[in-house]
Amino acid sequence: MGGNAYSSFISQLIGISWKVPSGNVREVRVIVELPGVEKKDIRLYGTDNSLTISVDTPQRKYYKEIQLLAGIDPKQARSTYKNGVLEITLPQKKEKPKAITIE
């Protein structure tokens, strides 16, 4: 994404890339290349700071856990799978400021 303020990290293991804006993070987008994999065989699991992608078929076994720098809201995650490319969008968790007691 030349010309904008995105950092891209690429894992050679299963063709994963994820992009995080360098400033105020509003969402994290993960793009995974899974050629030859059926949508029904893909499992996604998310926590506040990680995303797990797995495929377990007789022909293919993939497993990748990605630690995310931004606190995300897995309940609001969206994903699409088309032509062997899985795209997951994870919005930032919206937290209200918490008061800190001064002792």
C-alpha cells in the first residue's frame, strides 16, 4: 500500500499479511492466502489481542496464531473468503476511560 502510513508484516508460513495503521489504530486487517482450501474447513478464533487461523483436512493442515498489538473486539470481527483469499477485519475494542485512584 505504497504512499500511506501502513506497516506490513508477512509470514512465509501460509502467506499471511496484516496491516496496522501507524497512528491511531481503528481496525486491524488480516489477509491470508489459502489456495485449494474450502471455506467450510477454515476455523477462526479471536481474543482481545490475538487471532487464530486453522485448517485441518486430510490434504492440508495449517495453524497460525497472530499476536495483535491493538486490543480488538472479536465479537465485531468480519471475514470474507473468495478465490483462496481470506480477509479478516478486526475493529479496535472501544473502552471507556477508567478512573485511577490517587493514593
